Amino acid sequence: MTVMEQRGAYRPTPPPAWQPRTDPAPLLPDEVPYRVLGTDAAAEADPELLRRLYGELVRGRRYNTQATALTKQGRLAVYPSSTGQEACQVAAALVLEERDWLFPSYRDTLAAVARGLDPVQALGLLRGDWHSGYDPRERRIAPLCTPLATQLPHAVGLAHAARLQGDDVVALALVGDGGTSEGDFHEALNFAAVWQAPVVFLVQNNGFAISVPLAKQTAAPSLAHKAVGYGMPGRLVDGNDAAAVHQVLGEAVAHARAGGGPTLVEAVTYRMEAHTNADDDKRYRADSEVEAWRAHDPIALLEHTLTERGLLDEAGIQAAREDAEAMAADLRERMNQDPALDPMDLFGHVYDQPTTQLLEQEAQLRAELAAQERHHESEGAPR
Amino acid sequence: MTTVAVKPATMAQALGRALRDAMAADPAVHVMGEDVGTLGGVFRVTDGLAKEFGEDRCTDTPLAEAGILGTAVGMAMYGLRPVVEMQFDAFAYPAFEQLISHVSRMRNRTRGAMPLPITIRVPYGGGIGGVEHHSDSSEAYYMATPGLHVVTPATVADAYGLLRAAIASDDPVVFLEPKRLYWSKDSWNPEEPPAVEPIGRAVVRRSGRSATLITYGPSLPVCLEAVEAAQAEGWNLEVVDLRSLVPFDDETVTTSVRRTGRAVVVHESGTFGGPGGEIAARVTERCFHYLEAPVLRVAGFDIPYPPPMLERHHLPGVDRILDAVARLQWEAEN
């Protein structure tokens, strides 16, 4: 007779006690995005910080328009504009200490520039003279990442490694709303929470992944809510409010530095331009929607608070614009020079020591170039 | 002078010893992966490392291959030398994006400023009766990715020497461990582990005149067995063990084939688009005027790796190698 045949004989006992590992309540994000500008908190905000944020916002906007113009002139292969998202970019750069690391995506050129990367170097990937090309260690900025969300586990690993070595370094990783659907997003957040790594994830929810709106990207109440499932706090912030983004990120960075582990911050913002110059955003969104966000412009928001508090006047606004214009002129001039490219560099950085196979191919290209040179010389044609 | 007893060691033990010695020599070396800590790895290669070096240096990670390799990238960016384990060949596929989009090209995209010294250990290949997704030979995928070294030992001594070299390399190395040979044994002097072998050099395991068998990893013992069987029929075969697929040792292979005039490439991964095609092409380009017969391939069928009860029909065995040798149609010299 089997156990199953002994009707009534089996008395199930309750399973061993189950307990949630973490109380989810403190991890839950706010119900509405956190704001500073336009609220009572604006009066308390540090004037020096607000002025600094303002200057960087104005420069950032100008950088975006200049880079977009460079695509039209054929000087850049492509430029994914962050116009409308400058508050996220600038706050991300300014919240970090020099020893911290920034992990940007392809739309985060501005964050890299605001952190101090040479504006021309920051465009190397998009210009197409090299993939990235700058030394990440110089400014502690990882290469702009084109695959979605794959830079997030790098940020976790770096932060973890720093902590293992006793350094109080924080990594800040940027990702878009579309990137939160990728597997690497999940794996990075899970590793970060399990390891309690000092890392902050900033999701710039700009409404669209190229053309796909957030509603088709996720069914979660908010992207910040996803944090709870990993056991880390989620914060929701107005992504166009530079003071609010800076404050929320600052708290998350301080929490991570103090050993409190990772935080997921969702900044609700909007991409004012198309995905890139190759995209037609009229196919997937109405002008009225774009206009509604134009009224919530990050620069205008901050400018209003600054002037209201008497921290900025017409001359100050003018000075910020002139500073931005000078940056744009310098960028324009340097980008209009053809980069000096050496084709032999193609073989230089594949391995520490080139393989014999690469050496053969290097010799082949060198011979081809020499033959072309001889041909040009005999033809007398300009190179 | 004291004499040290020479005792047998398995390839799995040699790999574990290489990890231990590398960790002892350099505090930057970190071992990480699923089950590598408390359990010591499902093949026990990492046995004892967590106890000796602590869980911070031999870390049980969450079960996520992309996460394992992706976090290793960040750790390497901060100066560590991660050695990650992908428990079984086919389990590595979720990590391919990290491998191909980041690990292999970080040096290149940063113009040499940021090399990634990551060793990716992948137990690979069949012959152990594994169920689906536990017996793949993925070397062609790795070979096709510039920026990666692809290394595969076939002997106990090479397992030690090549793994030490892989960990010491400033470039990422995909280290393919023939899991069918994990329990193969060789004599071992624990006081004097084998020499560290430079990556990229093939070695002649048997000298012969009639034809060259070009092979690596799990197929080496099969080829050596074929040499014995062929001798009974008066055939005198040379065996080249590649040890490294990238970089590829053209010189050793070319020297051998020019001398023997005939070549068979033997491996267990698929034939079409497999490593043998590349090797045969290279040999043909360099040895055409020396060849007495076309370069042949004895490799796995072009099928998903078969279920364990049928794998013996798929894996290249001695008979299939001898058939190929016979097809080389050589002259009466033998």
C-alpha cells in the first residue's frame, strides 16, 4: 500500500516558517517624482550649486545643438541628442567625486563632458575616428556604451572591486527606459544588491526607446518600483529638475559610499529631439505631447528659481550663454579639422602582442598603402 | 637533497593547483562563478580556494553568466585579474554579448589604455554522457572573435602551465577545459609544478613521416590511440597538439605538414564552419606544393550535440581517423 492509497492517513504539516528577507516598505519609491524647483525646498537649495548646475545646463544645451548641427554637416556620423535631459546629465556628472566612476550610454556624451572629458574626445565614437578612443582612467569615465545596459554590470564589478580594496569609490551607471528591459539590467541590479556594491543606477526615463513608448516597455507601476524586487531602494525624481536630481543622486551616492549598498533612481524626463538624426519622431508621437514637455524645460525651470531668489540677473544669463557659445565655437572649429588617422593603428590594439596572423595582415596593408603612394606619385595626383 | 615522491595528478587537480598558485602569487587574482566557492565547483577544480583565500577572492556568484562576466569586466577595469568559470560549455551563451561586445574589444576601443586581463574557464566537449547543453564544443565562436585568445590543454602538465599563462596574460583568454580529460592522470611532483607554457605554441606529440594529425584538447588522446593502431598497419603518423587556437602556430603546423606531405585535422566540434576548415585552408595556402593529398577533416557531424546515448556515433574515434588516413592514398614508402 502506498502513501497515496492510505486515505486520511497523511497529515500535512505546515512548511518551515517563511520570512521575507527584507521589509519592502522602505524600499518603495515615492508616489510622485520628487521635486525641488517650484516647491518650498527651492528656497533652501545651495545657491552655489544652483548656479553651477545652471551654467552646465546652458553649456549642455548648446553642446547638443552644436553636435546636432555637426551631423548635418557630415562631421559626425550620428548624434543622439540629450536635449530636454540635460538636468540628468549634468547632475550625474556633478554629484560624483573625482575618484568615482561614471558609466555612460551612447546618449550620455553630455554627462562625460560635464565631468571634464574633452568635448572633442567625447565625440570620437560618434564621429567615427575610433571606437571611444579616450583613456577611461583619466577622468574615470567608462567608454560610451552602445549595447543597451551592458555597462551596468561593469559598474557593479568596478564598485565591488574598489570596495574589496578598501577604496570608498562609487560607480554611477546611466541607462535609458528601454535598457531596463534588457537581461543585463536585471543581472546588474541583482549582483549589486547581493554584493551590496557601492553603485547607483540612474534610469533616464525619456519616454521612448527609439519609437516604443514606456507603456509598451514595462507594466511596472514605475521603473523605480523594480528596485524593490532586488532588495534595494527605488527613488523617483523629476528628471527635468536639476536640483532634485542632484539631491536624490547625492543621497544615493552618500548611501553607497557609507556601505549602504545600491540604489535605483528613475528620473522622469523627455527626449525633445528624435532618437538620432536618422529617426523620424513624427511617426510615433504628437507635436502636442512634445510641446507640453517644452513648457517643463529644465533650463527655464532652474532659471526661474534662480531669478526669483535674486541669484541670477540678465547679465548672469548673458554670461552663461557667452560661455556656452565659446565652448561651441571651439568645438566647431576643432571638429571641422579632419582627424589625422593612421591606418596602421588598426592592428595596434587588438592584443598586447600581435599574433603572427595579424603581423601578416599588417604587412599586407602596409604594402597596399605603399603601392597606392607610388601610384599617386607616378600620376602626380594629389592624395 | 631530498627526493620528492612523484605521484599521479588529474587534470582537474592540476587546474586547481594553477588557480591556487596564481592566487598566492598575485592578490589581484580573483576566482568567481556559480558554485566555485563552498562546493569547489561541480568538477571540484576550485576545491579549497574559498577556504584558503576567503570568499572575497573565490566568490559564489548569483546564477547569471552575463552578470558573472559583466561584473568581471568592471573588476578588471579596477585592476583585478578575474578568473571566471562558466560551469558548462553551453551555459556560457548568455555571456556572449559581454564577451564579444566588451571583453574582446575593450583594449581596442580604448587604444590600448584599458586591457582586460580576464580568464574565462569553460569546461567543454562531450564524451561524459552529459545531457543536452552539457557537451558543446564552442571554440569556433570564440576563434571568430578578434581580441580573444583561445587556449585548450590536452595534458595534465599543459593544464597547469597554460592556465598560469592565461591568468598572467594582459589579454582576455577563453580557456577551454576538455571535461572528458578532467580525470586523466599524469605523474606530478607537487614540489615542482610543470613549467608555465607560453600561449600560442603548438607541440609535436608524436613524430612521424607518413602524415600529420593536427588536433587539440579532447581529441589528442584519440589521435595518439590512432597512431598506435596505424603503426600496426605500417603507418607512421605525426601528431601536432595545437594547445592554442588563437594565436595559431602556423610555423609548427607548416613545418610538420611540409615534411609529411599529408594532413588530417581532428576535432569534435562540427565540421562546417568549424576550426578544421580554417586550419585546412591555412595548411593548403602554406603547403600546397608539398601536399600529396587534400587536407582532410575528421570532426563532429553538423548536428546539435547528440543525446548521450548516441554521442559515440558523433565523436570522431580511432576508426574514423584511420579511414581518413587511408583516404590520403599514400605511396608504397609505408
